[in-house]
Amino acid sequence: MPPKTSMSEELISLGAAVDSLRAVLESIQAAIQYSTSQQPPAQNPPNALALLSDGSKLLKAQTTKLSLLLINKPFTPSEITHILNTLARSVLPALMSRLELYPVEKYTRCMREHVRATLATVLREMLSLVSCIPDNQDAILGSKRKEILACTGVVWDECDSLVHLAEKGIVEIVGEQVGGYLALLEDAITELNDWDPDGDEEEEGDEDGDQSDEGISKGVIYTPTSSDEERLGMDKFDINLQIARKSRAIKYLRLVRLLYPALRKRRISTFPNISDSTSQSDMPTPSQIQDFDAMVAHTKCFTNVADEIAGCLYENDANLLVSRLDELVEEARRCVRLTRRDWNGKEDEYTTWVDKWAERMEGLKKG
């Protein structure tokens, strides 16, 4: 039977375990930013999503044990040390290695970036959790207790999201992601609809009215000059141009918006799914994966260009607005050319629909 260690010795071991785990977390945190997964393909590689799911469940279980030991009495340094060492020596390094099993040409850039971002959040919260571990027997109360529970909750959520990704696969995750891009585009359209180009002018007019009232009260009557009348006429003409540009921009954005539900139904949901149960023979081809990533990139780009279009309208920059609308049209053309045929290179219902959609876009462009 090993000799019983004293509390002071256990605290020393706990401090060393804390330092070791913090070093591992910081090392992985730095490595995850530059990991490119450019390793030679292995023969009969395991399903990376299945391994990711198992690793996420294990991390969640160990984090749960750790948080319970920290917030409950009695304080047991030796048990906490054991969990910290398990996390530092096996659980976290193994979970990080899963990212190396995600070459973008095999698992899509979308999935790899999703996993990378989720693991980055896990690492950040784990570092916060480690910082809450005391170096003595003092009870953890107040804000520290709340912080432990908050960090643990985030780790749980992120681990659950990785398990969800593994079970449902890339199709559902990207469908939700593209749905988010659609929501952003719809928000931009709504804001433009609500924006009144004449609003600022009315506010300026109120200020001018106050000044004229003040002039009258002093016995001074202002008579508009011919140059003033010309200026007011030009201002009104400029406002009408802004309204026309706004209307035209909204027509473009509404037409682009129609692509999202069609892409989700006919191209994203029909993509060869990658999940924890997908066999190597059922994996999509590198060409399919490349096109899939490009399609998703287009849906994100639409929202970015929409924000720039709104900015041009708000700033009344007509030349830049034309440039941004041209950019939107060209981005849409590339997306349509890319997705016109299904993942097996055949025409389908979406092909017929998107050809008509392209005609509408060209008509709007010429109009």
C-alpha cells in the first residue's frame, strides 16, 4: 500500500498539473491557428467524425467531473490532479489530432473550419476553467463558482455541437449555415426598404425652418434667390435618383435571395453526406467537395456584397454602387454556372429553374 501523501504534497502536485494542462492548452491553441492538415493520406483511414464524436463525449465527461470536484466539498486535490493529467496527456491531444484527419479535399473546407472554430472555443473555455482552480483548500465561492459553471456550460455546448456534426453530417450543418447567410441578406433588404433617402434632408429642412423663424422674429424677411431655387431643385432631383438607385438595388438583392432556398433544397440537401457512419466508398469525390465549398463561399459573398451595396446607397456614392452591383451580378453568374448541374453532372429541375432565373438577372441588368 503506497504511503499516504499530505495535503501540502497534494497541493504541490495539483499546481504542477495545472501548469502542465495550461501549457498543453496554450500549445494546442497556437497550433490550431496554423494547422493545414497537409499530411500524406493514410491507407484505410478511420472515419474522422466518429473519432471526433468519441473524443468530444470523453472531454465533456471529464470536464463535468472536474467542475463537480471544484464546486463541491470536500476539496480533493488528488482527484482533481488525476483529471487534469488525463486531460493533458490523452483527451485534449487526441481531440486535437482529429483536426489533422480533416484534409479539406476529403472533408470539405466548411467542415474543417467548423471543427477548428469549435475546438478553438473549447480551448478558450478550458483555459478559463483552469484559471479557477485554487492553489489551497479555500472554498470556491461567488464569482469563481459562477465562472466554473459558465465555462463548463460552454464546453458542454461545443462538445454537443461536435457530436451533432458527426451524427447529422455536413449536409445539415451547412444547410443551417447557409440559412444564416440568407437571414443576413434578408435583414439587409429590410433595412434598405425602411431607409428613406429624403429623411436627412427633412431634418436639415427643419433646422433651416428654425433659422428662418428666428430671422422673422428679428424683423428680417429672407427672399430665396434664383441660385437657392436651383439648389433646391437639384437636391430634389438627387433624392429622386437615390430613390431610383435604392429600388434597383433591392430588385437585385431580392433576385439573389431566391437562390438560397433553391440551393438548399436541390444542391446542399442532395450532396453526398459526410457523417460518422459514412464509409470510405461513399465519400464525395475531391471535385464534388471543391464545388461544394465554392458554392457555400458564394452564398457568404452575397451577404458581404449586400452590406457594401447598402453602404454605397447611404453614402450616395453612385459610381461605387454600380461597381458593387456588377460584382453581385458576376458572383451570381459564377454560382449559377457552378451549380447548374447536379453532383453527378446531370441536368434536373433546378437546372430548368436556374436558367429562367439567369434570364431574369440578365433582363434586370439590361433594364
